[in-house]
Amino acid sequence: MTFLFQIPDKHGEREPVKSSVVNKFQQKYWKTKQTLIKVTGKQEDEHVVASDADLDAKLEVFHSVQRTCMELLKVIEQYQRRISRKKTANSHIF
């Protein structure tokens, strides 16, 4: 697994993430948000924090589904290879 960049989570901690459209969007979102906070000098309000938590939860679900789909795809490919090998072996017998 190659990590191409790091983004801060809502607590300001940096964690490595894989490059994808969603991660690039999240990276730009957090960078813009931090810039806006610095420029305006305002603290985050509770509605923004709640919205961020909701977005983070949805992203977690998305990544979980994405990982599961990739694992399922690998299992299907492995199954297809085994069927192909069995067909080849059976054709040699007859």
C-alpha cells in the first residue's frame, strides 16, 4: 500500500491516506477550511463541527464499502482462475 500524501483529520492529526478522488477532495476541503479559519480568526462553530463529523462518518462508510468491494473482486477473480484451471484439466482428461 503506497501512501501519496497526508491530510489532517478533524483533530489536526495527520494520517496517511491513499490517493483517490474522495481523498483529494477531503484534502482540499481541510486545507481551505484551515485557511478560512486563519484568515477570519474565528473558531469553528458547533454546526460546522457536527457537519464535519457527519462527513467523516460518511467517508468511513464509503472506504469500508470500497475495501469490501475490492476484497470481493479479488475472491471472484481467484474463483474464475480456479474454474479455468479445472476446465483445462478436464479437457486434458477427455
